[in-house]
Amino acid sequence: MCRWLAYTGNPVQLETVLFRAKHSLIDQSLHSRLGQTTTNGDGFGIGWYGHPTDIPFRYRCMQPAWSDRNLREAARAIHSPLFVAHIRAATDTPAQETNCHPFRYGRWLFVHNGLVRNYPAVRRDLMMAIDPEFFPSIEGSTDSEVLFYLALTYGLELAPVTALERMVGFVEATGRRYGVEEPLNMTVCATDGEQIVAVRYSSERDSRTLFHSTSFKHLRELYPHDPRILAAGDDAFLVLSEPLVDLPGFWEEIPESTALIARGGEIQQTAFNPHLA
């Protein structure tokens, strides 16, 4: 499958988490410890905000993340208070730039790890449910992008968690009409530059891994001279597929069927309950 992360806090170099951590996202692209696949080399993407109200910037490439020299240069140059990054392991769709995450619509970015099972059979029904307003913006052929535009159709911009619950409810109902007992497995992240919304959910209740950081303030107390920790600030927050460093107590696994919302230093977890609209 894939690996992804999202960061919010003081502006930091993207290089800090993409390259410089012991088990950075680039290291995970070659040596994932907790993913369904060890290697995630079917493209990558980063999305970042200069200001919360701006349209986010994005850089995507179909090359493996470890071999792209431009990514290293960009990660060194870019400082951002909120960014997402994704490395892809393709399932049923081609390795091409338009299939690389994050997907973008207006101020929103979206990444996904997992799959819609038997996607070729259900694809048409899922796509036909996307609001005509959003349909022309679809660029690629992945199930992940369709999940994003279904979430937008169900009101992601107004009530993100409810929209994602309705999206999942529709995908599951559609899959089961086609005889798919466990239609969806996902960890997803959606952000508009002001909040990070992350969900861990699967139809079989056996989702891909997802973790979040606990306390950068405590981490700063343990490592008071580490410039990377100082730069991030006490309210910094990471949500990610697998930990970047081995620090007992710093990472907490997000439970099954849970949504997490991070905004302005406040973190909220809530039960995730898919339902039809």
C-alpha cells in the first residue's frame, strides 16, 4: 500500500521529516516496517500551505521518492506550517503523475492509504455519484481520487467528518450491492490549511496503521538542544502511517474506526460511524 504523513505547527523545513528523521518518509519508501508492502516506489507527492487561506502548493512525480533529486532540493527550500506528503504503492491503477497524491480541490488536500476492493466493478457507480460541479476536476484513475470527490460531494468543505462518514457509507453500500463483503480499507487525511482531519477505518475492522504524536513540549524537555524540535514548537503535531523515530511514549496509535481533528494546537478524537446520507 502507501505511506503518508501530515504536519502542523511552526513553519519547518519539509526536509526535517521527509529526509532527516531516522525512519523518514523517504526511508519508508524503501523500508516500510508496518505497511502491506515494504517498498512504496510508484510515485510520490507533497502539498503545503504558505498561509492557511491560500490555495496550497503541490509537487507530484511518478518517480520513486528516493530517486528524485528535485524533491530533496524542494524539501530543503520549503518552510511551511502545514503540509502533507505521500508515497505510493499502486494497486489496480497505473503509476502516473495524475494518480499521485495529494489530490487538490480549492484549499483542500487529500491523501489515502488503502483500497476500494473490486474497484473496477464499482467504479462507474461511484463516479456517477460525484456532483457535476466536481466531476471536471478529476484527473487520474485511482479509487483514492474518487473517494476525495465523493467526500466533497457529501460536504467535506462544511462538515469534514460527517462528509467522510457519508462517503464511506455510500462506498460500502455500493460495494455490497456487487457482492463485496468488505468494500473499503482506508486511512485518509483531508486538510484545508487550518485543520487536519485524519480517519482510520476499514469495513473488516482491520485497518492500515495510523499514529499521531503525543507532546512536542515533552519531547523538547527531553531533548532541549535539538534544533528540529525547538523549531516545530510546543503545539506541533504529526499524524502518519508509521513512526519516524523510535521514541517510547511519543507515538500513539489511533484506534480503529476513529476520526482525529487537529486545529490550532487542539486535538480531538471521535468515533467514526459511516452511514448513508
